[in-house]
Amino acid sequence: MGLELYLDLLSQPCRAVYIFAKKNGIPFELRTVELIKGQHLNKEFLPINSLQRVPTLKDGDFVLSESVAILIYLSFKYQTADHWYPSDLQARVRLHEYLGWHADCIRSIFGVSLWTQVLAPLIGVQVPEEKVKRNRTSVDQALQRLEDKFLRDKAFLTGQQVTLADLMALEELMQLVALGYDVFEGRPRLAAWHQRVEAFLGADLCQETHGPILNILEQATNNKLAKPPPEVCSYMLLRISRIP
Ligand SMILES: N[C@@H](CCC(=O)N[C@@H](CS)C(=O)NCC(=O)O)C(=O)O
């Protein structure tokens, strides 16, 4: 069996892995794990990733989770262009500097809207308004830092060429865009960066990758999402209660 990628394109780190593999012509079998249906909790997925999370890579007997580790594995194994994961020491650690900040300050915040606007209502729960507002404030602060401290006047987040950092950031931003948040309003440098990254990736690949998340609100509004089974609902309830 060749390379298998266990992904759900509703998930930001999964899309970063997907778009990287596709853009670089890396052959893989897509194994879709639908989080809304709780497929990551199924007994079939447990032996593949006991952490029950996606993305997960399987390359023969080698199994790997964590999007950044997967992206680095793919860039070495398939010898992708140097700009993605630069060999120059300072350029590489600059990329890791961003990825560290991203893990701490973006990941936990940008995904909350999907819970408040789609997943909680799907199981009949309303997230308290003060939590929603708190999240919006955190999102605004993080976007400002992304633009002022990382992007500044550069073409891409960590330099003049596109890297893994741009993919990770793009996919987090798409989560907000899909949920109706105008992340680019009043942020012209971020808007120009977004256009540059999407132009580099190509419109068709962006459409293919972002299609499912861009449709999620419409699907939710038109009751096209099936309510998950009870055990998944209880699991989701627990996750919702942890929204700060
Ligand atoms: N740090 C991990 C985050 C992975 C992650 O949070 N995956 C989510 C989807 S976005 C997941 O599988 N969630 C299922 C769960 O935690 O129950 C990465 O970058 O791969």
C-alpha cells in the first residue's frame, strides 16, 4: 500500500496537508474521516491513530500524526522545492518561529466559530454570547499580530517565498472566511498576502480544497447536516463546554 492520508477537509490542518500534497503532485490515497459523523472515534480508526485525530499519514507501516510533522515528512520524502521548508538555517527557524506561535495563538482560537455557528446548533446547544464575543476579540488580536508582527511588508509570512507557514495560516483563515468573518477588512497587507498565496496555489486547487468548508454554513442553515449519533453528541458537548 502506498501513501495514505486520513483527512477531513473541514479541518484546517488537514487542508494544509491536502493542498501541499496536491500542489506538489504527491500521489496518495485519500481516506476521508468525517469528524461530524464521529468517524475519528470509530474502532476502525483507533489502530491507525490512538489519539483519534486527523490529519494522519500512513506510509506502509509508518504512521504519523500532527500536520507540521506530516508536511516536513512529505517535503523530505518527495524532495519538494526548497522554498516550502527552507534548508537555510535562519529561514528554517524563522518558519518554526511562526509555527510555534501559530500552534499557541491561532489554533485554539480560529476553530471556535465552527463550533459556535455549526456544531453546537447541530446538537441543539447554544454557546453563551459572552464566549462568542471573547473569541471574536481574540481572533481580532491574533489577526492584527499576524499582519503586524509576522507578515509586515514581506510577500509571504516568513520571507519572500511561500513556505509551509503560509499554508497553515491560509487554512486557519479560510475557516473564518467560511463562517462569514471578513478577516481582510481593514487589513490590506493580509488581503494582498491571501491573494498571492491563492494565486501561487491556483484557483482550481483552492476551490477543490476549500469547497467543503465554504459550503458548511449553507448546509447547516438548510438542515443538510445529519445530527451525529448520541455518543458523538456527548463527546461534542464536552468539547463545547471547554470553549473558553
Ligand atoms: N496539532 C494537530 C491538531 C489536529 C487537530 O486538532 N485535529 C482535529 C481536527 S481540526 C481533530 O482531529 N479533532 C478531533 C478531536 O479532537 O476529537 C495538527 O496540527 O495536526
